[in-house]
Amino acid sequence: MSNIKIICDSLSDVPDDILKKYDIDLMPLTVILDGHEYRDRVDITGDEFYKKLREKDTYAKTSQITYAQFKEVFEKYIEEGKDILYIAGSAAATGTYQSAIMAKGDLEGNIYAFDSNSVSFGAGVLVKEAGRLLSEGKSIEEIISALEVLRDETFVIFSVDALDHLQKGGRISSTKASIGNILSIKPILEVKDGLVSHASQVRGKKNVISKILEIIEENCGSDLSDQVVNIGYSDDIKEKEQLTKMLTDKFNPKEIMFFQIGSCIGAHSGPGVTGVICKRKK
């Protein structure tokens, strides 16, 4: 049994089967919804979260993992004689990474904190790769070296169905949100330098997928037959299926894997989010 413990946070949207396969601990951020606090993926599932958002026409917020929570978990594994590799959702997007650094500084033991510089499964692909490499017997130093390369290669693109949640979270102005909703503007966003940034926009939902595929081709090339492509969805299964078909027809990927875009992203984007994660062309 390895003496290395991999830990991630729920911002990375790592599916349960991967957590179980590689014995990875997931620490939950807190989701604040309708006056209640929920530990992400502990007290509320992704499906429950999006159902509440739609049914109650409400908005959500998130709260970072605290210093005390990290200290407790880190101490537990140090006492078990483990070295710890914590792979964080983007430090630029949340204070969670800083909480981990503070806890690490107050503890004896080998704790490595790695900033994924990404969100959702953009961070999750790094967590998955770390688990795979650990299962092959790689050292923490070897794993971190590989993650640094993969971090630079990983391309994350997604679309948002409505602008209200972006406006509530301070991402866009209320005027922009109002005009955008009237004109049925659908923003297409990418993760750049650890932050969500504007990549493009289209009018009408029917144009979203073709625009996403166009941007993927610009960044990742026209042939993805040597790649595992990850498709993310919130609660729009019809769009997920349509995206899967169109992406398969256009790029012929080696394999497609699916993940649910969780509450931490959904709190800022709202329901109806769809995205793709693949590798940039070299």
C-alpha cells in the first residue's frame, strides 16, 4: 500500500468511480442555497442542486474550505504516516488553496499542494492522472512533474444557458444580463490562467454546440482520435447527447468520458451548462 494520499476538493468535479478506484479523498466546499448550507456532494448531489435551482428560481453561493477543515484532514493522514498530495481547484478562482497552504505551514509532515489552475474536471483530469500515476508506483515528485505538463495541455470550454447567475455572482453587469437575455445571447467561456474568461457568444441555443466545436478545432486540432475527450453537463441531458454526437462525428475521439458539472460551478453559472475538456494541439 502506498504511503501517499491524494486529496482534492469538490471544485474539481471528479466522479465517484475515479475517487473510489484510486482511493482519493474529496473535500467538499460549502454551497449556500435558499438560506441553507450544504456540503457539496455530501449533503446535496448535483441533480438535487440543479432541481432546486430550477424549481425555486433561486441563486446559490459557495464558501471555501476552511483552514481548520484542511488542518484536521491533513493531521489525520500525517498521523497515519502518509505523505499528502493536495490537488486544488484554481487558486485564482477560490481562496480554498490558500487555506490549504496556511494549514500546511502549521503542520509537520510532507504535504504538497498543487494548483491545478483550472476548475471543474479541468482540475479533475489532473486528479485522475495523479491517481493513475500513483497506482503505477510513481513518486510525488514524478507525479507533480507530469501534472505540470498536463496542466498546460488541458483545454476547457463550456457554455452557459442564462446570464442571471453570472450577473448575481458579479461576473457581468445587470444591464448586460438583461440585454443578453432579451436577445437570447449564450456566452461561451473558457478557463484561462486559472480564471473563467469570455471566449465567444452566439444568439440562440441551437448555435452553441457548433461554436464550441469550432473553438475546439482552433485550439486542439481537427483530429482527436488519439485523445480521451471529457464532456461535462449539468442537467441538460438532451444537449449532452447532441454535443456527444456532433463532437464524435467531427473529431472521432478515441474515447468520450462524462462528468457532471457540480454545484460549485453551477452556483455561478446556473443550470443548463455544457462543456468539453480536451488537450491543446502542440
